[in-house]
Amino acid sequence: MSADGIVRAERINKWFHRGHAKEQHVLRDIDLTVTKGETLVVIGPSGSGKSTLLRCINFLAPPETGSVTFLGETLSQESLPRFDVRARLDHERRLRHFRTKIGMVFQHFNLFPHMTALDNVAAAPIRVLGLPKVQARARALEELERVGMGAKAKAYPNQLSGGQKQRVAIARALAMRPELMLFDEATSALDPELIGGILEEMKKLAVSGMTMIVVTHEMGFAREVGDRLLFMDAGSIVEEGPARDVLAAPQNARTQEFLRAIL
Amino acid sequence: MFAYAFDWSVVLEHRHAFLLGAWLDIWVTAISFLLACVLGMAVALLRVSGVRLFRWPAFAYVQLVRGVPLLVFLYWVYFGLAVVLGVAFTGVQAAIIALTLTGSAYTAEIFRAAIGGVDRGQAEAATALGFARRSTFRHVVFPQAIRIALPPLGNTFVGLLKGATLISVIGVADMVFVAQDINLTYFTPFEPFTAVGLILIVLVAIFSLVVTGAERFLRLP
Amino acid sequence: MSALLAYAFRWSVVQESFGQLEHGLRITLELSLVALVLSLALGLIVALCRMAQFAPLRLAAYAYIQVFRAVSLYIYVLWVYFGIAGATGINLSPLTAGVIALTILNSAYMAEIYRSALGAVDRGQHEAATSLGFGRVRGFTTVVLPQAIRTAVPSLVNQFVDIVKDSSIVAIIGTMDLMGVTNQLVGFYRAPFELYTLVAFFYLTIVLVISALAAGLERHLQRHLR
């Protein structure tokens, strides 16, 4: 948690809007640092802002205040001049580069249904990184094999089970050679018997030294793989600490209540 | 460049003729639409009947009628069929026959989809309760199907109304006929054709409101 | 029934007319294809305007769609061919007027088809593309648009069928397409039933061929969905 953090989010605020009214304060003054190689687990009740926090880190949902520093580069939407087209384009360009280094795995996989598994994985290396097709496909196959999906490279997403889709989605993110991986409830949409396999992949990744932020309801995973744990409620970080300690002896009343309810 | 002198007074002077012509378009459309609904429902019932002998001709009918332009039907009925049957159809009669034929192919597909769109369990439940086939359809399936069918039926009505603007080609004095007449008499093409376009826009807008109202009225809680 | 028997069918006319109808067929296909391509492109532009952030552009596209969907092709044809020509002094050939009217009218319908197809693409697709570093334009062209096109194909094909059928209306202002040629032949041979039946089958055949090709195209595009 020192200055050598790979990601640092500072003073993040986010509202949900309806029309011009700020309807709901989803994230309140969030500060967050993740160090290299660390696995940070984020838990909390639904609607607590966990997913939005992940989306703020790669600016899928740009934070309205505050900044995100990643690999020495700081991005913020706050001070961006509204009508300066060049500044906005420059911001967009930096954002794109930023995102190529942050992989994200979604709850509903979000595989591209019109591409084979292989093309799903190879698309961004080709179109975003500009890799030659042959090289990108080789890399894609390698990533698919790593998650045990080499045999399904030619299959389309709709021909795959949920667990298989999520493996392909992980491969797709990894093919960009990210320095940070975001997991947004990656096992919540899976049948119970398929969850273990995906958690196993995530664990392998954590052990290999990948920096990860994992939003999950799987407390077993949190305890075993998580280095540090955040409990969020109503848009704020309520409690944080070493994963084992927080899960074994939560200090905050709301954390206690939440853990009692789900365990 | 705009040497053309716009003269809307011609249109205003003949507003009664336009409105009468529009009224003719409306009622020809309304009658054709009702007939098309009856014919279409019959075809749809044949198609879902489960009897292959009925299903196939119904399918062929829909495919055939949908593949032929309305204009061809108008000429075919008014000039062709009249000669063969030895009956001199009036323009309005021929128009209603042609519009009904065209419309029935659309309504048949709409009713078929709507009947198919009602959950299978509904008919099963009714049958289990001892409803006869007829009353299952009448009391359980049809009331649900009509709610599904209403928006596309509204589109069909609008389609027929637009189709009705063609009937001046067989001499029916509808609003387009009036516009052409004015153009030929006063050599002012822009105003009357614009007027007819505006009338059609207003009619379609009013009708859309009616359909929206009906949908709201029929919507289940 | 007796009236039916009393009429002496002259099906020989059909054979004699084939050559000229072939000419008409070519015009019909050309007219329809040009109108199809133009309205596909114009429709996409209108759809994108309809979904633009900039409110005036959105409103203009909305008005365009509403106005051009509310009026019938025949009135447009008359309006373009007589009305616009009369008002501006620009004289258009019947064929050009037909292409313009068909394109404008159908682009409004296609805009709505595109819009609903684009709207049907899951939001997560856009998110996934963005998280991988795709820019707005790239993400749209490689991820969102290809999926939307697949959804839109059946409706676009129906629209093409309508274009072919509607193109017959252009004959009223004097094009020598299938319909125009048929009207001329009817005047010459005085065999309306035979000739109008024949031309009905011409149109039917075109429509069935388009549907068959479209079914093949759909199967090809949907192969990943099974």
C-alpha cells in the first residue's frame, strides 16, 4: 500500500443520473491502492457500488471526480475542458492505451457472438495492437490452450457452455498481455458445477503473479486467494484488511451482518 | 431559379374536393381492411389447423399473394378478371377486391404469428379444464392473440391506406385523382401533390393515435 | 361458370410477349437494385443521426423518418416527377424520379430497421470492446455493426421485396419496366387477363428468388448461433 502501487484511485465519486438530477451517489470518495502482484477481493451487498468501482478503474464508467493512476500515468475526467476537442481526443487516446493494459472479465461473458472463440481472442490484438494476423492467432491459440479451450477454438460462443465461455473471455483479456485484471462477478452467472473450474483459473493467474481486483461472492476464494479484502456498502469502503483477518474477525457491524447473512 | 409562382389558393378553393377524395380513400380502406381481416383469419386458421390438406394451400396462398404488387392486382381485377368473368366492376369494387386480396396475405401472417405467440400452456390449461376446442380458441387463445396482433394490424391498415392512394389509376376519384385533375387544369403540380401528401401524413398520425389508444385500452395489468 | 367458359383465353400472347417482358424485367431489377443500394447507405446515415448526441441532428432524423414513412410511394413519385420538376424547373426522367422517390421512402424504413438492430446489440458488447482498448469507431465497426447487420438482414430483405414490388408504381409516370411494358402489351394485344397474370408471375418469381437467396444468406450469417 505504499507509493509503488500499480494502480491508485484517488477521491473517486460517481453518481447515477436520471435527466439532469443526480439520483444516487454510487461511489463516495473512494481511495484505493493495489500493489504489484496483489489480489484484492471486493465484497459487499448488491448495489453497494462494487461493479461501478471496477468500471471506474478502466473508465468504462468514468469517475466524475478524482483520478486513476496506473503504471505511472494519471487519468482524470474531472479537469478535462469540455469544449477542447484536441484535449478530449488526446484523453481518449491515452484511455485506449490504458485499457489495453487492463483486462476485464464480465459477469455475462460478453463474448462477441459473431466471432469464433479464436477470433474473439485475436480480434483486439489484431485491431487494437496492430499485430500481424498470423502472430495474433498464434497468441490467441496459446491463450486458449492455457485455459483449456484449445480444442474449442473454432466454436462460436453459442456452442459453448457458460464455463467455457468464461474461459474464452479470460483468454481474450489475457491475450492483450495486461498488467492488471478486473473480474466482475465472473462466476455469478455460472451453474454451480462450473464455478470451481473458473475459480481455479483465477487462482492460477493470481499465483503466477498477476495483479487482480476481484469482485465476487465466493468467500472461499476470497479467503484462499485474496491478499487483501474490501467490504463495500452504499458506495463507501466500510472495512478493509488482510482477507483472512477480515473474514475471520470482521470489525465493522455492517461487515459482520453481511458475512453472517451469506455464510 | 424559382420562377415558379406558388399558388396555394387553388388547393384551398378545392378543399372540399380533396376532403371528399380523402374520405373515399378512407372508407375503401376500412372496408378492404375488415374483409382482409376475415379472409386472413380464415387462412390463418387453415394454416394452424394441423391438417396438412388445409395447411399447404393456405401457405401457398400467402406466398403467392405477397409476391404480387398491389398495382398488378388492381389492373388484373379491373381489366383482366372483369373480362374473364364478363362482369364490369366499378373502380371502387375492383379497388376493394384488390386491396382485400393484398391485405389478407398480411393479416393471415399476423394472425398466425399471434396465435402461435400465445403460450402453449394456455390451451393445455383450458383443455384440462374441459373447454371444447372451439371455446378454447374463442375464450382463451383469441383474446390473447388479438393483443399481440393489434400493433401489426395497425401497420397493415396504414399500408392499405397508402395502397388506396393508387386507386386513381383505375379511375376512382380519390384525393390523388383530385390532385391530378387540378394539376392538369391549372398547371400547378407542386401544390396539389404536396397537399395530398400532407393529408396522408395527418391521416396516418390520427390513426396511429387511435391504435395507441386501443393498445392501452386492451393492455393487461 | 358459364361466363368463364365463354371467355376464349389467348395464352399464345404470353409466348409472343416474353421478349419484351425480358426488357422490362431488366429495368425493374436495375431500378430496384440502385434504389436498394442507395437507401441502404442513406438509411444507415439517418439511423446514426437519429442516435446522435447532438439533439438538433436527432430531431431532424426523427422528422425525416416520420414524414417519409407516412406518405405513399405513388404520391412521392408524383411529387418528385411533377411537383419538384414544376417548382424548380429541373426535369427528371421518369426513371430518375423513380429512383429518388424509392430511395427516400425506403431509407426512412431502413433507418428504423438499423436503429432497432443497433439497439438490440447487448450493452456488454460495447463494454467488452471498450475494455479491450477499441476506440469508438473501431468498436462500432468491428463489434457492434456486424452483429446489428445480422439482426437486420431479414427486415432488410423484406424491405427489398417491397422495393421490387413498389417499383411497379414508377410505371405510371412512364418507365418501361415490367409493369410499363405489360400495360403497353395489353394495349396492343387486348388480352388483359393473360398479360396481367403473366406479369404477376414475373414479380412473384423475383420475390421468391430473393427470399430463397436471403434464406441462404441468413443461414450463412447465423451459423454461429447454433
